[in-house]
Amino acid sequence: MAKFAAVVEFDPAIEEARLAVRPSHREYLGRLQSEGRLYSSGPWMDDTGALLIYEAADEDEVRAIMADDPYTPTGAFSRVRIKEWKQVFPPLV
């Protein structure tokens, strides 16, 4: 499995809809984390987007995981960039 960083931007026009499903979104991320498919995640301090680091076989798997995120049907993700990520610090043991 590789790590992939997803940098997402939120659509401010649908903030109310996004915030309404945020509890479901966080439950989903918690489930992914317990399954070992989410390494880390969190929003930018200005709440304009977020960084999510997934564990997946490839980018297609990351896109499939994100397609099932409760935020997706709301249109919350106005822009998504996914790049394979190499962890340097702290070193993995």
C-alpha cells in the first residue's frame, strides 16, 4: 500500500450543506482510519479545504474512497488534487 495526499478545496457556496453532513463525514473518516485506509486528515485553519492522507493501492482506489465520502454528494469538494506521497519524517519503522 502507498500513501496518497488529497488536497481538497471546499465550495463556499454550499457551506451550509457541507456542515450539515460533517458528522457523517467524520464518522466515515473514523471508519477508514480504523480500517487502515486513512493515515491522517484535517481542515485548513481557514476552513477553505483540507488535507487527507490515504493508504491505498493506487489513485483510482483513493478516488473510489472519496466517492463514498458523505461530502461528495453535497458537492463540497470544488477541487481535488491527489498525489502519491512519500513519508520521510517521522520515519516509518
